Amino acid sequence: MREAGVAVIGGGAAGLFAGCFLKMNGADPVILERNPECGLKLLITGHGRCNITNLKEPRELKHGYHEASNFVYPAINSFPPSSCVRFIEDEVGIKLKTEENDRVFPVSDKASDIRDGLVRYIGKDRMITGFKCVSIRKDDALFEIVSEDGSMVKAKYVILACGGMSYPHTGSDGAGFKLASALGHSIVKPAAALATVNTSPEFCGPLAGVTVPGVILTLYDRGTRKALSEGDLLFTHKGISGPSVMELSREIPARPDDTYILADFAKDITDRDLTELIDARPKALFATALASLVPRRLAESLLDDPQIKCSGITSAERKKILGRLKGFRFDIEEAPDINSSYCTRGGVELSELDRKSFGSKIVPGLYVIGENTDVDGISGGYNLAFAAASAHLAVKSIVG
């Protein structure tokens, strides 16, 4: 049996940040991680490069958290991305760089550098790996955290940072939701967020690997528009992916019986523009002319006859192609898979947490942070920014 001032359950991004801040403030933390090592999911973020935060100002950044924007604001305002960058560079000793859309990465482009740096800062002596927590109970002033093998840790405070349900092999398997529920918290039903979408494989399969920039996507469910996004679209063997697609994925219902996405591949093109393009190159293949607007392979896929010349395009055919170019329909065949989504929508009900501390309103001394809460952000460093900020606010409340 081990005693600690603060027990952090979960050694993912939020848990590691919490451990760092606790150590920095002279607290006595212990990190309880179910895997043989901490930060496994952190290693795959940003395609292995670790997009650790986003340097937008808090008032702009908060709009990337959907319904939770107002809830997360105190956290990201108290510990903004600029503070996160300073902490990682000055305290952890990892140099960072800023790329397009204010995304921040380690200079090395190695997620392992961030993970290893956070672990090193905390110290492995403050970590217990292979600790599969099965219950948390409060006895007088102390929490008793019991593992699957019967071992126990006692602590005055508990920070629940078990993550969501995406990529369960990394330890993010929903265990944190079960622990919170057993303590009396309500759980908003988990669903996939930031996921690829399986749709129209017969069309998408041959285009796998093709990227179309600046696509406007509109999600419809039973004829009602539910969401809109804009960004790069990537074709996969089973459907579509890319930032614009992934941001829509959280809105797809569990049973997408009549759910589809309309794609505008050429947002600035009008019928007049297409007519002028055809008239300017009468002897050229229409696919070649169209390839000036979209990637060649997509241009050919949009045509009934890829060998037709511009001179052979009738008015009716031009309008038909314009319709496909500006409103191609992708019928969604199944809900996105939460097991392979980058983030989880759902988690501990936010109304049961104090947004100024992430402390539980139900269990004094319990804090819930990161993806264990019903917060999910858009891609681009938002979710890791929240992991750090929520950890910082919780620790600030504990240490005073």
C-alpha cells in the first residue's frame, strides 16, 4: 500500500501534465497507469509528430470546442497555449516550432520527445505502471484506489485522467467513465469524434490517396442540414478523411440511415467559369481542363466519359458535371468507429464539474480532466491544449 498527496489515475497527456504541475508546485503525486508505460496515445498524436498545442489566443481558441466552448474558457485562459509552450521549452527542455494554422510541434517532429520529456520531468519513481484501477472509494479524508491485483494507493486528492474510448489499445478504453459513474457522476454517451468516414467505397476506393484542398462539406441527416466544414479532403480505400471530414464526424448519428455529405470541390467556380474553361480549350480532353480545378484522378472520376473533349460537352452535360463538382453526394454507410477515432465525444457531464477548478460537485477532493470529460476539440492541437489547461487548473485548485 502506498500513500500520496495526490493520485493521478491515467498516465496519458492530461495525467502527465497534472503530474508535472504537481511536482513543480512541491506536491506529492503518484501517477497510476494501466499500461506498462505512460503516454502511449500521446505517441500517435499528430501522426507521430505530436501537435502539442495551438497558439491562438484563448478567446479564439475556445470556439474549437463546440458546445463546451464557454466551459473550457477559464482553463485555456488561465493556462493559455503560450504558457504551455514556455513550460515545455523552459521546464521540460523540449524545443518547439509553430507551423500552419498556429499548430505547435516539437522541432524534432518526434512525439516520443514530448512523452519522454514529461515522464522524465515527473520522475519514474512517482509512477506505478500496470496499475489497473477497478474501484475508488473514500474513507474519511482519504481516497482508496484499488487495482485489479488488489494493491491499494491512498491519497487526499484524486485526479481522474483516464481519457476517452478511442484507440483502446493505448489504455483509452472507457475505464475512466466507469470509475466516474461508480462515484455518482453522469456520463454523456461516448461517440467518435475526429474520425474518418466510410462512404461510397466504389467511388472513393480508386481515388485512395488523393487530397483535394479547400473543400466545403455539408452534413445532412434526414434532409436537415446538421453541420458545415471547410478544409482538405483525403480519399481513403473505404471513404473520406482529412480535417474537414473529421470535424463533421462527431455529428454523424449512431444509425445513419439517411445521412449524407455534400461536397463542393470547387467553391469559387460558377457555371460561367466552367463554360469559359470549356470554350477556351475546345480540342483538349475535358478531364484535362477540369484538372485545372481539381486533381486529375478526381476530374476523371466525375465524368461519365473521361475521353470526351471539351468541344463535345453539351449544355446539359456541363450542368451535370457542375452539379457533381459543386454538390457531390457521399452516402454514409455506418457511424464512425470510436476505436479508431482521434478523440471521444462524451464523458463526464460538465454540469457536475466546477469549470474554475474541474473539481467534482458530487465528490469533494475528486477532479476530472482532459478527455475524461465531455469535451472534444477540433483538430490542430486543441485537445492537447485542453489536456494541459484542465490539468493546470485542477492542480492550481489543489495546491492553492
